[in-house]
Amino acid sequence: MYQARYTLTDGSVGYLDVRLRTENDIVYSSLCKNIIPAGTVSVDFLYDYGTSEAGEVGYIVSPAWKSTSSGHFMTVPFIERPDAEQIKTGVLMPIFGVLNPRGCFVAIVTGMKHEYQMITGVKDGVYYIYPRFRLEGEEAPEDISVEYHYLTGNDADYSGMARRYRTYQLDRGACVPLTERMNDELKYMMDSVYIRIRQAWKPCPSDIHTQTLENEPEMVLALTFDDVAEIVRSLKEAGVGEAELCLVGWNLKGHEGRVPTHFPVEPELGGEEKLRSLIKYAQDEGYAITCHSVSMMSVEISEDWDPDDIVRRRDGSLLRYSTVGSGDAYLICPKVAMDKYAVRDLPRIADLGFRGMHYIDQLSIFPPRRCYNPEHPGTAEDYVRDYCRIGRLSRELFGGFSSEGVYDFYAGDIDYALYVAINENMHELGDRLIPMWQLVYHGIIVCTDSSRAVNYTMKSWRDRLHLFEFGGRPVMYYYSKHVHGSWKVWMGEEDLTGTDKESMKRNAAEVKKAYDDYLPLRSLQSEFMEEHRQIADDVFMTVYSSGRRFAFNYRDEDFTYEGTTVPAHEWAELV
């Protein structure tokens, strides 16, 4: 039985039959938008085959955390436990799955996939998972639809679910493997460690919500362009080979200083002439160098500030989504962000000489929204289309595009994700985190698994092991900490700081550790991750498309598998 449960604005509930069509191993389900009653707040797709009893063998595959910034997935085993429920808003991949004694499927949300929540829970010993489509009293923009792909044999587990979704994405042209779009910038990125260098910023979040030229806080200046040149020199002396440097806060008044205004290049750092000289020097030393820009945010102190640029809520108010170092930050409508600002600023930034994975802050880590601004109204689909246009322009100008996280509607337009998830939190229902995103996109998009991996050489062995178990690229960050007060330091307390000779040497030595770690693994970036599974208590195996297998040992003692000994807290390639 398959029904859709709708809830109206007055709180009343009703049910609609969902249309079903089965072809081969796929059940196609849909609900025509025209039969959804007026005033519907939400529609729950209730699929009986998605329920399981406590005590059964198997698990649910579900998003791991309530935050919209998390791309992690978790397994939810069918154990006896008290009632619990997770409501996940903003799912980075529109999939979920179930493995139980009656079968295994991966579900792909294909209609209204940008405007739903994932509901996972257990009540009275019955486990369930389903999507909740949010209408908020408005007419559905399209039919609601979900495909259920049934899996058997060796495909009947979470790795098989991921492989099926990857095939689905590739077959419909939603993304292209790295090997098929390779250029010099991509090849260098895949071989290199990533080094972000924050040069300047204003205290964040600011206590001054509306900043003016008269009340603007002083900028914190950490590293001038001459100081960054010394970083380059220290890296070469330390023996760091391929590295991609990304300058953060090179623009007017530093990181997020007066966005969307970027120019002139911040004079206190040395100005445009010094920046051009630094770029040439880094490139002459064999390093890629690019920078961080902002396309989605506007603050009132900016000379570009225009309320008509901003996304409006249904009630007509401006969409303020954060408070940063420059005060309250508002979301620029994606169409405006592309047609007014990206086409103006990105060519000028590229003209400075940057080449590599140009980084646009936050662009792919925030969920699509509707815009009710009468000057540029837009649906969630419009949001996706216009932000992807910015990513494509970045690729054309710099050779590649990167951002902070990856909602997978960007899968065809992004090359590197700074992290798939912010931190490692997991809902109480979860048993363990699994590399679901990587099983789908490794070999298509290069990523670092989570923010906890930043400066991992200065953290615990667990952070190091987890980074490489999940197929990640190392990230080292100079002055990663720029927030204070109520904001959590999401990249950790460990940092690369200082401009004196000893500090430069010490920081470069940490980068060299990451580079040496990455050398034997970096060639894997062009391969698909085919399988991930637990092979013993606290021991996991990752398998790539070439057949290379790696075991990761979280035990406090050595572990031997098929004749290969994996030291405690280490990984080893299985032969």
C-alpha cells in the first residue's frame, strides 16, 4: 500500500492514493500536483516497504544530522529502543535506503527534490523513513515523485545503493567523471594538498549589525602579500611538492569585508601590484594559487548594497541569513548574483592571474529557496539553475570551481568541495557514519570529508584515519579561526599562525606531513569508490574501481586481514 498523507493549514489531515508503475527492478511513484488540495502545508509519502520491525536484520540509510550543512549519512539498525524521530531539512543527496529481510532498495526523490524534509524514526518498535514535501499552503510547483530501485545479491547494501544512484546520475548526464573532463588545473588539484590562507577579517560575528563608514570595526590584519610570499618560500624549503594555495580575505576590508564588493584589492595587504607579484611568484615556484570570493551575500556597508537585489520571503521581507564580520548579511537572488555581480567581478578576479579551483564561499552548502521579489521572482529550480551558471562561469575563467559543501544539484558544475559536512555529529538513531556521498561522487568530485579534517596533522589519529578512509584530500589552513563569541569554531582550535621565521618553519612542517600522507593515495582521486564495509570490530575497508583495497584500523592493537597486518591507528593497502 502506498499513500500520501497531506496536512492542511488548519491542521486537518487527509490521504491520497499515489500512482505506481513497476518496470524491471524500479517502482515509480508519483502524485499529480493538480490533485493536492489547496492550502496543503506538507505531503508525506508513506511507503509500507520502508517500514521494519525492531529485532529484524538490516538498517535504514538516512541523513546523519539535522543541520542543512551536513552531507553525512548514517545506518540506523533495527534494535529495540525508545521512540525517536529525526526531521532533516536540506538533504545534500535526494536519496535514502532500506535493507531488511524482505529486500533492499534505494529511493531517489525525483519530483520536488529541492523542497522536502527526510523523516526517520521509530515508534512502538516500528522503524520508518519517508520524505515530507513542504508546500506551506502554496500550489506544488511540479508533480511529486520518488523512484524505488530494488537491489539484490552483492548490490544489496549501502555500497550498492550508492553505486545505483551514481549510475543514475551518470546515465542522465547530471555529472561527468573527472577522467572525462580532465584539464591541467584539475590534474594539479587532484595531486595537491589544499592550503587556505586567511589574510584579514573583521571580528565575526559583528556586534554592529548595520555597519557604516563611521562605525565599521577595525580589520584584523594577519598576513600581507609579502607574508604569503614567505609562506611560499617556507613550503619550498620544507619540501612540499604540489600544493594549491587559496587566498581568503585579499579583497576590500578582508574576509566578507564589504561583499559583494571585492575591489579594490585591500591596500593594507599591499594592494593589487603586490598581489599580482605574489601570484606570479607562487606560480613560478610550481604552486597553483587561486582565491576566495563571495557571490551570494550582501551587507549594507557595501557600495553595491541594493535591497532590490535580495531574496524576499513570501511576506515581502528581505532574507537575512546570518551576521558576519560586516554585520547582517542578506541573500542575493541567484539571478542577480549571476547577471549583475558574477559577470562583473569574476573576469576581473581572473585577470589578476589566478588559475585553479576558484572558491566561491557557501554557494553549494545552502539549500535552494524560492524568491518572492517581484523584480526577479524564482522557484527553487530557478535558484539551482542560476547558481550553477556561476559555477560554470568560474570553470571557464579559472579552470575549475570549488565551494564549501555540495548539494548534489551542483554535481555537474563543481570540481572540489572543501568539506562534505561541517563536523561529525550524528543523530541518536544512527549506528555509524558511512561515506555515502563519497561512494556516489568519488572520481567525479574531489572532496574533504568534513571540517574536522582541516589541519588534521595537528589533531588526533582518528581525524587522520577518517579523512583517508573517506577518500579525502588534505586541507591545511593558516588562520582558520576568525570567529568568536556565540559562533562555534567549526574547523577546530588547531591552527597555523605567525609570521616569524620559526612559526613559518613549523607551519610548513605540518603541511609537509599532510603532503607525505597524501602521496601514496592521491592517484585514487580519479577512481570511483566502489565499496565500503566493516570487516571487523573497529576495522573498515574501502575499495576503489581499480581493485585497490585499503583497511583502516581504529583499534588500539594491530590487526591482520588476509595476510596483511594493519598497525593500530593506521591504514594499509591490502594485497
